[in-house]
Amino acid sequence: MVREHSLIVKEQFEAEYEEYDKNVRDVLPSYEEMNNKVVEEVKVKGERLEILDLGIGTGQTAKGLLEKYPKSIVTGIDLSPKMLEMAKNRLIKFSNRLKFIEADIIDFEPSQKYDACVAVLSVHHLNQKEKQQLFSRIFNSLNEKGIFVIGDMIIGDSEKETNQIEVEWEEHLIKKLGKKEAENWMKIYRKEDIPDSINNQLRWLKDAGFKEVKCSWNKLNCAVFFGRR
């Protein structure tokens, strides 16, 4: 059975895939910095690394990892076939080191072991229970000392903190895109996104079995955090 919320998310991605790279940079002012930080935090020993990219999108994160680790193999998961096609086109020169799987990360069951896993702007589409289940599945799919790095939208630990984050973010959207477009993006956010706090997700990573958990970067409503097995 296909999850209803996943269909909503897929429909949005299928509609905006050609403009995604521009939109994400307009909507999230620190996207580029967040993405670069995710790639930086993937620190694993070895050359022929197996890396899992949950929500590969248009391939921005995968490109950084393929360049950082020239003998690595990246498996990219995405629920949108159009986004996968964008990633294939962007990463065509790395095609011999890529695998693509059309799937929803909510029920994706890894069939092999990986040295690292990344998830950029994908985990916030899952509810709390689904996030915890995903963290456990990823923990079980990683080799010893493997790392799971997440770069994603977040909320605060309290309603007051969350409201302040959202007010500042909406101010950015209005300044960047105008009031009407800002209202549209806030509607999409309310409809599709289920972000959680940094502290909750660090705790869930710990509960899943990760020995080292840490938030290494945070700006407004985005953060990078990881768990090492």
C-alpha cells in the first residue's frame, strides 16, 4: 500500500523537478552550505566505499561524494522518477559508479551493507515513528564505524522556539520571493513537511544504536547531524 503522504511529496517533486535546484536555493538560503557540510562529515576509511544516498534528488550530494571518494559506489534512492532522471543526467560522467533505485525511503530495506549513508532534505518527510524506524534500519545496514549523515530542515525544542524559527524563515522568503510566493511556500511546508528538533533526532540515533551522535552545523531551520556506528 502506497503511503498517502508520500504521494503528496512525490506529486510536488514531479511538478517542480526542472526548477528544483533553483527553488531549493531560493527557499533555503543556507542549502549550499548545508550540502557541503554533509559531504565534509562523511569521513570513512577505505577507497572503494559503498555509499547510500536517501533521497538523491538531482544528485548534488552524490556528486560531492563521488568526487571526494574517486573509487566509491553510490546507490541513490528516490521516490520520483523525474528526479532520478535529473540525477542521472547530472552524474552521467560517474555512471559506472552509480546505482539508482526508485523507492520510498519509508519502506526501503537495504539489501547490502554500506560504509556511509547520507540523507539531505528527505528525512523531514517522515513522522516521528517513521524516522525512528528508518534510523534503526540504517544502523543495521552500516558496516562497523559506518556513518549516517543527515542534512535537513528542523524545528525547535519548544513551540516558542519553533515559531521564532518559522517567523525568521518566512521573513527571508518574503524578502527573496515576495509575499505571495512566500505564502505559497509556507503552504507547501505546512502540507508536506514534518521536521523535528535536533535533540529528538540525536536521541533517536542513539536509541538506534549509534555510538557517537552529534550536530555539527545549524543555521535557522536547517541542520547537519550524524550518527557513527
